Amino acid sequence: MKRAMHNVNISLQVIPISAGTNSYELVDHAIRVIRKSGIVHQVCPMETVMEGDYDKIMKIIKQAHQAVLDAGAKKVLSVIKVELSASADVSMKAKTAHWQNQKA
């Protein structure tokens, strides 16, 4: 019997290839897609981390890639990292809570 997959964390780093269009502006299109999706996410300096259903996030990634192409990128390279667990949801908060209130 197939088990339902728990929530996952997936990070997406979008690297647009374009002549003449600012790469940060192209990345902004991908981030807008993620924000509009309503998925739990955190924008970081080098990537955006999403939390939720694996299939839903992969659909969002596809939409983000298309948005970057539609905005003028000739190609899109991406680094995608996935953390999933067979026994529990994966949570950004659970992984980082210890560090949120720490002083240097």
C-alpha cells in the first residue's frame, strides 16, 4: 500500500541566462509566482525555500521557470534541493527554531 507523502522542503535557485535583461529582475518573476501561489516559503539571498506538498511545489517550480522565460530569459538553469521524510512532515521552522533566538 502506497503511503501519502508528508510535507517537504524544496529550495529553488533560479539562474536565468539572458542577453541584456538584468538577471535579478528575471528572478523576481519567479519569486512572484511563488508568492502568488500561497505556498509557505522563505526568500533567501541565494534561493527560495518552499514548504508543502511535493507535487504542488513542483508545479509551482514549473510555473516559475515559465515566468522567467516569458520575461525574456533565453534559458533557465536551476538548482533544486529536496528534503523529505518517510515518517514526518519537514518544516523550516523546526529546522531553524533553535537559531532564531540565539545571540552571536
